[in-house]
Amino acid sequence: MQLTLWTYEGPPHVGAMRIATAMTDVHYVLHAPQGDTYADLLFTMIERLPRRPPVTYTTFQARDLGGDTAQLFKDAVAASYERFQPAAMLVGSSCTAELIQDDPGGLAAALQLPIPVVPLELPAYQRKENWGASETFYQLARRLVVPKAAAADDSPRKPRCNILGPTALGFRHRDDVREITRLLNDMGVEVAVVAPLNASVQDVRQLAQADFNVVLYPEIASTTAQWLQRQFQMPFTKTVPMGVGATRAFVAEVAALAGVEVPAQLEEHLHAEWYARSVDSTYLTGKRVYLFGDATHVVAAARIAHDEMGFEVVGLGTYSREFARELREAGKLYGVEPLITDDYLQVEEQIRALQPELILGTQMERHIAKRLGLPCAVISAPVHVQDFPARYAPQMGFEGANVLFDTWVHPLMMGLEEHLLGMFREDFEFHEGAAPSHLGSTRPAASLQIAAEEAAPAATLATTAEASTPAAVTSTQWSSEAEKELGKIPFFVRGKARRNTERFALEQGVATITVETLYDAKAHFSR
């Protein structure tokens, strides 16, 4: 076990909490010591839910370990049923309580409650949050789903599907469901059940009554969808509808499963495709991008970045070890070896080495990007409160493609604005002593003139070529003055400037890069 400050995923019982919290009438009794109740904050503070998660903790203390902790658990189960009257109950242990081996499933079964009680065996020291959510959803489905009933009549009806995978604390799951439901309805397909998000126990029972399943988040829903296919011959979609190309492929896949025609007006509100080819976006072509997050979002985002926005994928990775194979297949398309890790320090080390011009990642990568002065957009959980916006902001479907364009491109656009300000920094309005132009200035014109004169350049740089042949140099270092001067270069070209300068210094045999070396390299590569 490795001690860390940050973690991409919580233990598997947090995944079970995401399923219970997503549903409307399920309660989760968790055998856990005091201190393991922190997970409530994830839902109430980060997702801003107006209610506490439907979770009861036994909260045993150290002194209880010498007594009957099993009875504590049974009392908690009985009290939770009496108080909350759920339609189904989940029971399990946190990572700490797992060591006590009190058998929550057997203890709850002994109470003979008049509702389904689903025991969860979630190995906290081998698995993590997304696996826990997937396993919990699968166990609920196995316990609750009933076989498909015979049709009451032979009258024609619209094809029906379920949407599987969205949960509480999911990255934009609420808006993705809304967007994909609208897309399916426009195609003439009815959505029978969305699960687990906002689903009831009765809804889960009826999953097999639909014609096919739409899997939006494979990390959560793949196991359940595969089981429904084996048990009830229900096909499911394989395409995650992120980006223009994937959404079109998803539409074609759904049309084939449902036996419907694709309406011509589906793309009437799509703007991202043209915007990515428009004049003000073409200068972004070839920008170096690094991606990290859950496998589903990283694979989709890499395809969008490369195929639809013209970026160069210089690195990608995931913390979803269960989907490492899918990420390695994606890496082959871009000629990169994916990083499979849950250590954020390894991610930061790779970002420093690759020097991308844009990072697409999680809340962790946003912190890394801030330290390195790089633009970043969040594409995957784990996320923070600002990634649960009040506005409608899906990542999937055609409207999701519009949102992705805005989210990814605007940080680079801001870099262009900084570059323009740098170009005009000697102007009386834009020099370093001037107030921000959008806030106005209250200083008199005389002081503006004085500040402008002070900001005027005092000298010009001159370089002298070395007469002797440069000595062989295998590595270089930057002087503090050169690093400071490099920091003045706009961040969206800073990485390229650094690489070119280091290459020039090696070719010229310069061991320490100075300000003069930086400008010599600029002149060299400008020729």
C-alpha cells in the first residue's frame, strides 16, 4: 500500500454509495468505524445534492471491538428499515470493517426483512470505486430483474431501450442523460428506464422489458449489460456518443438495433464541426495535447482531439486498470504508450517531460496544470464543485460536441489574447503599470505617460558568434534569468520555445542557457 495525498478513486464502498444515492428507494447499511463517514461530503458539498446519501453507518469505536460488533450491525439494519422503509437494502463493510469479518450479508439475512437485501462483497484492498459501483449495480440487477413478460396485444409500438450507467457523483451524467434521451426520442425510440440514476427498485425490475440497452459509461454498466444480454438476449450499444463522429456512429448503431430511419434534422443544432474548421480555430491545428482520466472519457477525448480538432496527441493515460487493454489499443492509433497508473506524481512527471500545450484531465491534472502554467480542461472524474454547473453542459451527443469545443478551445483562445497583450505591452494602455483595460483606469494622463516611458525598452540584445568550435555538450541547464524570460512567452507556444532552445543549445555546445541563448535560438529558427 502506498501513502498518497490525492487519489483518483475512493475505495469500492464509495462506488456502492454512488449507486444507492443515485436511486430513489434503496438504502445502504455500511459496517464502518468512526471516521469512515467522510463520503457524505462528496455528495452534499461537491455534487451539491439537497439531501444526504441514503447510507447508515454502524460507526463502531475502538472500545466496541472487545464486544459484539455483529449485534451493532444487526441493530443498525433493523433501525434503518424501520426509519427509512426502503424498497431494497444494500449491506456491506468499509475497508476498515472488512478486517473484522462480521459477515454483513449473513447478519442481515438473519433478520428476515420483508424486502430484498443485497449483500456486497467489495474487496477494498484489491479494487476501487468504479469497480465497486459496477459490482453493486450488477448485484442489484441479478437480484431484482424479472423475465420479459409476453405482450398484452400485437398492436405496433415504438422500440424501447434502457439507458445504463449514470450514477450520483458522475461527471456530467445528469446532462448526458438528458441529451441522449432527447436524441433517442428524436429518432423515435422510447426510453423505458434510466438506471441507476433516479431509478426505483421497480424500474430495475423492469429492465428486461425493453428491446435493447444503451451503455453510456462502460466502467459502470458493461457488466450489467453483458449479463442482461446473456440472460434475456438484450443487445446493447458499444459506441460511446462523445464527439461528432462517435455520435453519428452511435445514431447508426441505435437505428440498426431499433429498426428505425435516421431523421435528417438530428444535427440541426450542431456547431462544433464547422467551428473547428473556421478561420479563428485553424491556428490551433497541431497543438500538443495530453489526456488523463477514466478510460471511457480519455479514449473518446483523444479521438475528438485528433480527428475533429486537429490536435496532436502526445500522451494519454488512465487510472482505470480494468480498461488498460482498451487504452493501449487507443494509444496505438497515435503512436504513444499509455500510462496506466493511479499515482498522480507519475502523471505530473510525464506531463513535465512531454511539455504539452493543453492538458485534458481530471481535477488532479487541473492542479498540475496550474503549477506548470498550462491551459487545462476537465474531461473526467474525479472532479470538484465547479464541474457540477447549474447550466446545461453535456459531454455526449451533438450538443455535447458543442460544449467540448468551447471547453477545450477557449483556454487556448485566452492564450492568444495574452500573446496579443504581450505584443502591445509597450503601448500606453497595455504596459505592465497600466490598470486592466476592462476595469478602466483612474490615473491621470501624466502618470500614464511617465509609466509608458519607464516601460520603454532601454537596450537591444546583441549576440556574438563563438570563434571556436563548440565543445560537445550532452545536457543543458537554464539560468534563472533565462527561465524568467521564457515565462514571458505565451504559454501555448512556451513548450515549443523551450524545446527549440534546448535543441539549439546542444547543437552549439552551450551548457547553460542564458537570455542571449534564448534569443539566439529564436533568431536561428526564424530563418
